[in-house]
Amino acid sequence: MKIVLVYDRVNKIGGAERVLETLHEIWPEAPLYTAVYWPQGAPWAKDFKVIPSFLNKWPLAKEHHEFYPWLTPLAFESFDFSEFDVVLSVTSAEAKGIITKPRTLHLCYCLTPTRYLWSGYREYFKNKLRKFLAEPIVDYLRGWDKVAAQRPDFYLAISQEVQQRIKKYYQRESEIIYPPLDIKKWLAGKRTTSKSFFLVVSRLVPYKKVDFVVEAFNQLGWPLKIIGIGSEMGKLKWMAKSNIEFLGQLTDQELLSYYQDCRALIFPQEEDFGLVPLEAQACGKPVIAFRGGGALETVIDKKTGTFFYPQTTKALIKKLKEFKINNYRAEDCRENAERFDKELFKKKIKKEVEKLTK
């Protein structure tokens, strides 16, 4: 059985990329097709056979695919998968729009229906001028996305939240297989006490809501460490007072020590799923999360973390003042994270492919 992987773009690292790494462990010979490939931004892909589309040759496309929103659908439609038995697309955007012949099974592992077109539309286009200028392109992409969403033969969703979105926006049914957590990589430290800082681990982009975490800690004056990079980094650094430290992009080994040493992880966004809260819990640390999205499926209230609502600075400050580290046991956090072990993911996704190809 010949399997091929398809992903939107190979130019960054995050939760979706950890899914691809695990799929590569199952099917190491499977090539990875994508719109653009930027090796410097995606060192995790060095062991893959990556096949980018024609878009990879366009100016700045490797690093800034957003310059070519109207061409990306064509990039995926240009691929020929006739030599493969199974196509497994991992996507939050255009990769589901590939065209396959009847004999080829297309199984879509959906990270979310395209966020800026559907569930996140208002957030992305709060600026009226930006919304007005983008309207013709958004209308075209929404139409294409609706058509493309009917091309996969079967859908898998990463969470209940995403399952509901697939039904709402695409009118398609799906089964849930939670993303893989490398439980052997994320371990509780040997220290018996935590240092005084709180932790944010995130891409620094608007929908991640790191700005109001910065505002909260500006007011509290408590130590906060922020790990990650993104388009908002300059703005956030400008906002932040001296009690807030930006550490940039770290290796997993470097990140591990911060998970182990922090008092708690702060997770302010409404996420499709979110592996970061599970990584923190695997290291024995509780999570202070916004009550919404995937965190509702990964954090156990009053046992492995706590929730704040609404998504405001005031609500977060109130919850931070109420938070007491001694109310949470590292063993409970670790046990909860183990429910998402990547070995379970491997078994479930292999079983799904075998079932559909019988």
C-alpha cells in the first residue's frame, strides 16, 4: 500500500508539525507534498522527502505564502497522486483541496476548517479597511473552500471543537482522533518546588491573545516568561514591562526545563486543540486556560488546571490571584496527559487507514 502525506505548507513548527513527525514514524517512506517548503523554518522536515508545488519558485512564497492566497488552491490541484493508494492530508487550509482519482483514498486529518475564512473571520478582519480590501479574495476562497471540502472521502477531527466546525461549515461528518503527545519527551523535573514565574508558550500572532496576558502581568508586576516568535513580537515587547521576559524560539530540550520550573502555564487563546497545555501537564504543571475550545478537552478543572472567563485582562488577573499551586498534584497532571500518548494516536490512525482500505 503506497501512502502519501499532504500538508498546507512546510515552513514553521507547531502542533501540526508534531502530527506529521508522528505520521512519519508510522510511514517513513511516505513523501510529503506541500505548497511551499522553507527548510530554515522547518528543520523538523529534514528527514522527509518533501515535494513542494510550483508556488515554491515564486518570490518570497516560501516565507510569506500569504502573499499568494489565490494561487495556493491551484498549487494543490496541480499535484498528481495517481500512483498512490492512500492520500492522508493534514490541513487547516488548502491541502484538503487536492484532486484524486476514484481508486485513491483521500483521508483528511482536519486541524480546523480554514480559520480566517470561517470561525476566525471576525478576528482576522476587525479592521474595516482590511475587510473591505480583502472581500473579493475572501469570497473567492470561501467558494473554493466549500467545494474543496467535499473532496476528501473521510474526515478525522482533532477535537470535539473541530468536529463541530467541520459539520457547521462543510456539512461533513467526522471521527475524532486526538493529536499525539510524546509523553516520553515531556517529563516532570526532579525539583520539589517551582520557581516564581508563570509561562506562555505560543506563536506570537493576534489570535493567540498573548497581548492581554502581557497587560495582566504589567499590572501585577509578577514574573512572566514568554517562549515563541511571531508577527506580534515587536508590539508585545514594546508593551511589556521589565518583569516580562521574551525568550524567542527554543529547542524542545530547552523548553522542557521551563515547563518543569514554572508555577503554571497560561493558555489564553481559544484553540482548535492545543498540545502546549498537555506538554505542561506531562511535566507535572497545571494550566490556567481560557474556558473555550480544545482546552475544555485537555484540562480537568480544579484538578489539572483552572479556567478563566471571559477572555479579558480583568478575568485573567482575578484567576491568577485565586491560583494556588498547592491545590494541584503533579501526578494528576501527568496522568491526564498520558491519555493523549502518541502511541495511542499511532494505533488509532493505522486502524482507521486499514479499515478504510479493506
